[in-house]
Amino acid sequence: MMFATTPYIKVYLMFIFISISPSIFGQLEIVWEAAQSVAESQYGNIKPRIVLNGAGEPVVVFGKNNGELYLARKNGAQFTTPQQLAASAGAYVTNWTSADIGSKGDTIYIVYKAYPLETGPIYLVRSFDGGATLSGSILIDHQQMGVAWLPSLDVDNNGQPHVVYMGHEQNWTDPQYYIKHSIDQGTSFTGALSLTNSIPVEACDCCPSELVIDNEKQVLLYRNNNQNERDIFGVYSNNSGSSFASFSNLENLSWMVMSCPSTAPDGVIINDSLFSVSASKVTGSYRIYLSKALVSNQITPDYIDSLIAPSQVTANQNHPRIKASDSHMAVCWHENIGSNFDVYVSVASIANSSALYTSKHIANESQTGNQSFSDLTLNGNEIHVVYQDGPTGTVMYRKGLIGPTIQVFENTPPVLTCIPNPVKDVCLITAPKQIKGIRILNDAGQCIRSYDYDATQFSEKLQLSLLAQGKYTIEVEFNNGSAKTAIIKL
């Protein structure tokens, strides 16, 4: 493996080998509800971000390519009519950076960068009733003589917002990340504190960051630029953001790239561990990497590896997000096979976080056209996902329930999952062992299709649109055995 020279990865490889042994753990499943549109296409679908309010209802902020911003929440079975946060040309909205949202119960905050790009400030919008009503835009003081952009926020356990952003001097020089704290629910903010001025060279000048907070622990995750080597760094505070005294390279991939990646990291803190995700093209194609670092008195990397790769070497994965509840954690991202993009999620229990490396489920219901730029949040074993739907031009929302761990023993037949089932066009077959071959059997037991694989993947996508309606059996062959599951073709 390419990371064998990194000491803390050697330890991880021993750990992951033990923890994914088929005799110990299996895979978690997701039972999805039907996908639904958040709003009509006239409101746009760019860069959706999701949180839950105090009632457990999803609240989604998203934009339009003319600079408009909207917020919608689910109320019962349907989403409300979107409320406008910024009018045409009011907000900086792109696929790779836009508004950010955070919540604590029914207190919800949104931050966004305003036009014009060189002089526009950063604004905060807040709601104290779960997104039902919104304040006007509250100015957050910024670089009065320079550029402030790429805002991100998180909300602490007391419901207070903390905002990070990139600040430049005039003419876009000296990129650094700054943080501002509030103790009055966003009415005012402290002076800007530079978080990256003590780290060699400079921040990647067009790569968004992410702020992660848990109690007194705060971490800025951002991409550094050390003479075009662009790894993800963590800058850590263990005193509620009063000072950030520890930093570390959380990737150590040594990715050399001349152009700007424009892709952000994300993270969660669970007890004394920081789990972060990022995308890197160090192997020639974009892949999603999950790292773990210990956060106590300082930030210390523990291990890193990539998630399950696409079935084609040249395919790409990008724009990951990670969230956790008190019982589960999950990662979402989009990846392409050819020109088609789909959204995937990886799920694990908190007690078995390493299962994220071997879990992969498709999240979008329709596989027609591109589904991309996803986000997620969790509540117990509920998973809530939003993404851009290319064909309809809308934000799509989907809720799923993460099922109990399937115990897999050597003398017990492996359990397969097929999502969705019933299936109309495309399904994802996921197995607890590496797949060597797949056969599709008709209702009479006759093999009508057969596929061979190199036994490196735990999941494979099947195109079934040309099959007649009816009942079929999927038989998956492993290096040491096989397993079957029934599906219904619509």
C-alpha cells in the first residue's frame, strides 16, 4: 500500500485487518424512504446544506446561480415554501462554496459571503424557532481593507455561533483563516483571530475550510499550500477557541498540484477523537480519505486510509461530508462512472467506526443524470441526505434508517443487500466479502446474466433497466463461498 512509510498508518492497517474480519463484524444496512424534492426548480439547487431543528425536522439552505439564497424546512410530509435569504446577486453561490448552516435545537444560524467579491462582507442570518421565521442579514465585521470570503460556522453546546473565514490583504494576497466568536447568539462577534499565520507557507487560497466544535474542543480543518503540496491541516483549541496552540498535518499524502482543488474537508469530534474526511488526487484520481486524530492537550494524527473506491480506476470521488449522532456516524460524497455522478454514503456505529472503510450505499433514488454535491446529518439511527439533482434542477432530500449490525460468522451464509429493492433501473449490491462474480437468475433458476470481478470490491452497481418486470435472484460468488438474495424488478 502506498502509505506504508507513514508510521501511524502501519498501526492502523493492523487494526483494520482485525476489525473487518468476517468472523467478527458485518455491514450496517440503510432502509431508505422515497426521495422528495425540497423545492421547485425556480429556487435553484446549488450547494445544499442540511441540519435538523429541535423537532427533528430537516432544514435546508441552498442557492441559485444568480446569487439568490433560500431556506426551506420540512413540516410534516412536505417542505415549506422557501424563504429568501439573499436576493439576486446578493450571495456568492457556487457548487464548491456557498452558505453554511449550523443548529442547536431550534436555534439555527446561516452564514454567507455577499457580493461584490472583493469588498462584500460576510452576513449571518438566524432563527430561534426552528427555521419558521428568519432574521434579517446581520453584518459580521470583516477585512475592511481586503477580501473576506469562504465562511464556515459551527454552533457550540450553548447554542453560540462561531465563524471562520478566509481573509486576504488587498489584491488577494496573504491568505489566512480567521475565527470570530459570539456569546450573544450572533448579535455581536469578537475581533478576528488568525489561525494559520504560524503554519509554514500559506492557506490554499481557494479551498474552503470547516470548523468543528464539541464542548471546549474546536478544530479548524483547512487545506495548506506548501509550495503546491496541498494537504489537510487541523488547527486545534482545547479552551473553547480562546487560543489555538496545536496544529498537525492530518493527511501526509504530499499531494502536489499546481491548480486549486476547490474541495473542502469536513470533520466530527467524538470524545477525544477527531474524524475528518477529504478528497485528494494524489493517486491520479480523486479519492475520499478518512483520517482519525487524537484531540486532548494537542492534536495528534492516528491513522488515515481511503474509503471504498469506484469500480473504475479512472473514476473520481469528491466533496465528502461527515456527521455523527450519539450512536452512528456516516460519510457522504459523490462519484462518477464515466460521465454519470451518484451520491454514496458509508455508515458505521460509533463503537465500530472503522467499518466506514468497508461500507458503501447508494443514496439517490434515481440514477438518471447527475446527482452530486451532497450533505447529510444524523439523529440516532436516522440519516438525512440532500443533494443536487441535475435532471430536475432541484434539491432532493432522502431519509433512511440505519439497521442493526449483521453478525457474520464463518459457518453462516453471508448476507447481501440490494438498494433499492424493488429496483427500476440501477441497483447497488453490497456484500460482507469481496465480490468475485455476480449471476442474475430468472424465476426458473436459469442464469440470464453473468459478471466477473477482480475480488477487490465489496459492492457493485448493476444496470437492470432492460430486464422484464418480475422476480429475480442475485447470486454473488466470493473466493470462498457464495450468497443469494431475491429482488423485484419493476
